[in-house]
Amino acid sequence: MFNTKTLLTAASLAILTAVGIGSASAQPWDRGHRGDRHFNDHGRYDRHHGYVNRMHVHRSLRNHRLSVISEPFFMRGRYVVRAHDRFGRLVLVQVDPYSGRFIRRL
């Protein structure tokens, strides 16, 4: 009985090992990369977002005594932000998306 269990265990281990080796030699899953190292696909993302973190925009507007009330949104190549000035009036502010600088009030 002990020999039968040992032989059955050894045979199943040999089968599992052979199957494991066969699946390890499979080709890796293709993730859509082209294969050339210098391929750059950042152009499709550059159209609709700026380059500055939104917290940098908040900090820049705080330096101009403005309190931000909305998230910056991208419009016509610039960030536009709704904010309150120091008197509590609602203003729209344009911010440069590349440097985060204050451009003007609308």
C-alpha cells in the first residue's frame, strides 16, 4: 500500500512538473507596446490636460489673495478656475498650465 501511494504521488508530481515547464516557456502577454525602445506615445495625452499639479495652481492663487472654490478645468489652452477674491466676489481666473502662473481675471 505504501509503495502504491508513493508511486502515485511521484507520477502526479512528474505530470505537474512537465505541465508547469511547458507553460513557463509560453510567450509573454502583449501589452500593446511596439517593441522599439524609443517609441513615445505621449502626444495623445497632451491635448486635454495641463502640466502643473492642481495643488500648485491653488498655491499660486492663494498668493494673489484668491480662495479657490472649484477644480481647475482646461479651456482653450489654459486652466480656468472659479474663485472668490478678498471681498467675496466671484471671479474667474486664467492660469498658465505649464508654469502655474496667474495670467488674469475674467
